[in-house]
Amino acid sequence: MSLHRLVLARHGRTLWNAESRMQGRLDPDLDEVGRAQALAAAPLLAAYAPALLVASDQVRAWRTAEAVAKEAELVPRPEPRLRETSLGDWEGLTGAEVEAGWPGGLSSWGSDPAWAPPGGESRVAVAERALPVLAELDEELAGSDERQTAMVVAHGGTISALTASTLGWPVSAWHSLQPLHNCAWAILERRFDRWRLRAWGLAA
């Protein structure tokens, strides 16, 4: 057997999440609510018994992963390719500020995964850089006698792009996924060499 189950968890809340401010590659830490979310989710995520835990090296994801790792008795592995979508000129701005400066931009970004914010990257580009991480986890767990679980702690945009691309969805369907809430997670399971979406939006 090899990699059988993927658990993809979003980080806890930051102050910028609470303010509806674009984060992207900027790096605010978890706020008090986000830390509580991570602590509440950690034992539930650890119960999936992951063999490997990799996380975006951005602080909000890394702090969340540390909470899970402590419960799961694992050493988390930092992975820069799991960073959030670069939002370019929009980073640090609220949605209202983005709409004022780039009318219609949020609509384009929300409906077309191949569209990129000015100076940023598209969700398609995010999938292209992050997908090799999953392939490497699969290779690392190949040859195991048991069906294994790997866990990824990352960001909402990155997880959506990874999920839709791993499932083989056409790009036009990627935005059918509801955005994950902070510290929510998705489960993908492989059957007959095909990945299937087992759950989306689970939370503590």
C-alpha cells in the first residue's frame, strides 16, 4: 500500500482574517481565537493518525501545525511550496479597498482560477507549485504494508487548488468548493487509484 488518505487543514484565525484583510504571502500570526481553534482541532486531527505532517512555513499555518504535531507526536516538516496564494498588490488591503482600487477584480478572482491579482499568482499556478508535494508524500509512503495518512496544514486558497486539481476537476469547476473556514479541514481518500473527496469543511 501507499498513501491512502490526505487530510488538508487550514490554519487558525488571524486578526487579519477577522478584519477581512487580504493576507497572501504576508505573515500575521494567529490571534487569540486562532490559537484556541488550533488547540481544539489538534486532537481531532491527530486522531487520523498521520504518518507524516507537512505545513506551510508561514507563521499562521506553522503555529497550527505545531499544535497538531504535539498531539500526534510528530515532527512537522516546513514546506514553502504550500504557502498561500500570492495576492500581489492586494496584500494588506480589505476587500472594500481592493474593490475601490480594482473594480471588478474580486469578481474575476473569485470566478476564474486562471486569473491572477495584479502582481500575484493564479490558483492554477498555486496548484502547479503545490501538487509535487503530494506526489513526494505518496512516494515517501510507498511500500508500506498499511494504508497510510498524510496531513497537510496550509491555507484556504492553497487547499482549494490542491483539492480540485487532485480530483481532476476542470478548472471551470474549481470554485464550486465553498471556502474553508479557519481550522476546518478536508479529507481525500484513494480507491482504485482514484482520489475521491470524502469530506469538506469538517471542524472542531
